[in-house]
Amino acid sequence: MYILNEVEKVIRIPPSELGDDPDKVVDNLTWETYEGRLAEGDKSFTLLIKNVRAVGPGRIVHGDGAVYQSVKFEQVVFKPRDNEVIEGVVVEILKFGAFVRFGPLDGLLHVSQIMDDRVDIDEANQRLVGKETGRFLAVGDIVRARVVSIDLNEKNPQDSKIGLTMRQPGLGKLEWLAEDSKKHADKAEGDA
């Protein structure tokens, strides 16, 4: 889920930058410190920062020549939630499943969570294929899935573990959903 909010945080301005233009220094250090990082408290991933402004005078800590400056800024964050339905693109196929990129993170669709059919691995063509249905999942396919587990890594967000499933009604590869919708419409028309 994407959220736009305003926050107040603190940046450290090193002594070497104290003589530079304060507005530029505050902007640059805020972006370097917070943009593209996972927030420690609420485990949200900061994607974009704008409208950075200093709040009040900075503080000097004894023994450190830097200035600690409070700043307010608007940020766009990405925060995956349990049971959230996402749409993403398959970026990698492996023996045990597929990785799906949604927002700035990747989630794992284990082979047991792709479809109700038994899934075979077609390594030569980088696909996961349903044995009975013949439906397949390949790199570049767009899917709708549900988040079933979240373990975000604060030090390296790309190492986060997010589990996904497509084994529920309304979930799956978008082409499968369109096919199923057409079948239901044709069946309803035939019954009428």
C-alpha cells in the first residue's frame, strides 16, 4: 500500500558541510538519510521525499562537531500489509516458485501457492506449468496475489521475505482471470 504523509525526523549535519548553503545541505542529507530506506518503527519503505524544511535551531552534542537538525518533509512510503491483494510482475522463475515484483519489493509465490493444479517446472523455457490445465506462469506475466506473510529486513530491504498466494478466488495470472470470467459469462448466457 502506498501512503503519503508528513513526518518530522532528525538529520546529522557534519562539520565539513556547516559552511555550505543550509537549505541545500538539509535537502541533500534528508534524501541521503531517509529516501530508499526502510523506516525502523513502522517498517515502511520510503520511496520519495519532497518539501524538506528545517524545524527550529539545530542541536550540538558535546564531543561531536556535527549539528543535529530536526526536519519536516512529505514522503511517499510503501508498506505491505497482511492479506493485502497486490498486482505485480513475475521477475524470476525457480524450481521452488516464482518471484513477483510489486512496488519496490519482491514476494515469493511458492509452487504450492500458484494454482490448484500440480505444477511442473519447465526450466528450459523458464515456466511453471499446470499438469492438468496446461496453464503456465513465466517471467513478465502480470499476476494478482494476496500477501500471506511479511518479514521485512531493515538493514537490506531487498532481502525481505514476503510470501504470496494465488490459490483463492479472484487471484491468479490476469489472463487466467479473464478466461475464467469469460467462461462464467458464457455459462450464464447459456443457462438463461
